[in-house]
Amino acid sequence: MKILAFDTSTEYCSAALSVDGQIFQTETLAERRHSELLLPMVQELLTGAGLKLANLDGLAFGAGPGSFTGLRIACGVAQGLAFATGLPVIGIGTLEAIAQQDAHDKVIVAMDARMGEIYHAAFVREAGRWRTVSKPVLCQPQLAPELSGSHWIGCGSGFDCYDSILSECYGQRLAQIQHGRYPHAREIAALASLRDNGDFHTDPSLATPVYIRNKVALKESER
């Protein structure tokens, strides 16, 4: 199975090509140049693998949560390529993509959402796939959802920003914190390759971003 994936949900821009389980990735710190960099990165991967878009089986993108502008860029490129080629497309959650980086089977993901909040979710790996035990939500770190059990691993930029608060919140249930984790296209490609054909959209317009938050910035009176 050949899947092209990309993510622009953070300040990084990444693209990955999964070819029968082998994944090739290119990534750069884009800041605000995602729309300028993404398509050349895609072309670089395809050229390096000796493939064209028509040779692929599907497209995948980081659906969110994350930067509003970044999510729209990834979704727009995915939809455009899908309309042009007829390839099926799937959006993969960025929080699950972060969990996919960890070898442990119980992962709490917290991504910095700015404005004193985090995007939060928790996953348990079963038979090689992630089961969501706490769905993605937006919350203040001190109000992170409760979780049962122990030996949880915490990761994501939310733990980078609110390490002490989240450590206090989860106490002994938290076995370890992995710092410096953010979504990559390689995990999005890997997760997409595990999905069933029915999970992909043949109508590109059905592939949409997952914002969770509906407000981009605080008002002056809220600061």
C-alpha cells in the first residue's frame, strides 16, 4: 500500500511517503511558510521514490487539533490532490499521531493550545491499534480529564509547557513524561496504513479539519 501523508498543524511542515510499510519523510521548521514549502516537499518524496500521484493508493493529512491556519493548509492540499487524482483521503488526529511515537501502550497526549489551555486525549494500544479512552478535548491543564489505572506515559507540547501542573494532576498514575513530542507526517502515514479502506473518503469534501476550539485568540478584556 502506498500512502502520501503530510502535517502542517504546528510550526513544522512534514511530508511522508509510506510504500508497503517503509516510510520516507522530509521535514522542516516552516514557521509561516507551510503553504510555500509543502508541495515541493511532496514532489521531492515522489521523485525520490520514482512514483507519481497516480501510483498511490491514498492520501492522509494531520486533521487536528492544531494551528487553525495549518490545519486548513493540510486539508486544502489533501482535498486538491484528491479532486485532481481521484485518490481516497483520510484525516488522522494529531494527538493520536503523537501517541504513535511512543513504544508504550498507555499514553496521555497534551498539546499546547495557547491561551492557557491544552488539547488533551488518552489512548491505549490494543492489537497494534490505538483505542481512545479519553476523547480529544480542550481544557485548562489543571482540569485535565481524570484517568484510571497506572503506568501512563505523558507526552506532547502541553507537558512541555505545564509539566508540574499535569504531573500533580495525575500523580502516581503517570510513570514518565516524554518531552519534545509534536505531530509528524511519518506517524500519520503509519496510522493511515492501518485503517480500513472504508475509513478513507472517496469524496474529498468529507475530509475536514478537527479544530476542537472555536476561538483563535483572547479578546483584550480576557487577557
